[in-house]
Amino acid sequence: MPSATSIPELTLPLPVVAFCKMHDLLTQLDFAQRLVSRLFEPVRSLRLALEPDPETDEEAVVIDVSTDLPPNEAVSRKREYTRRWVEAVPPAAIGKIRLVLDIA
């Protein structure tokens, strides 16, 4: 049984699924979601969307996570997320899945 602070199973938006299949990113997206659930606990909300980068217009999956962690702790954990993400995934995947942190 999942803990009270775990992220509920997400239904992936169809554009996210299509993008991830096209770029072979489903495994990396699963890793990113698990990493977010561990590092940003308690997660208040989690949203996944396919969005263009405002500077380059290149599309990427955006993981928008909202947490009740204190700002200093949330920023520290985002750095940890980034470190683990860069170490774990192929270089081509790094910019295709991005994390946006919403601190209450």
C-alpha cells in the first residue's frame, strides 16, 4: 500500500507519451518521476506536460512539481535532483525532460 505522501499514479497526457516514444524517453521519464517523488516528499501536486522552450521553441516534457518544503530545502533538493538526473540519463535525454519547481 502506498504511503500517504507518495505520488498517485499519473495518467500521462497523450502528447507526452507520443513525444517520449518518438525520442525513446519512457524509461527516463519513469526515472524522473520516481526521483521527484523521493526528493520532494511531501509532493503537493505533480503535472506533466509537453511544452516549448520559450527561448528555443524546442519541445520538452516538463515535470511541474509543487511541494510544501521550505524554500532553502526545496532548492537544495532540486540541485540534488539535477545532479542525479545528469549522472543517470544519456546526454540526449537531459534537455528533453525538465523539472519546474513550485515552492509554496
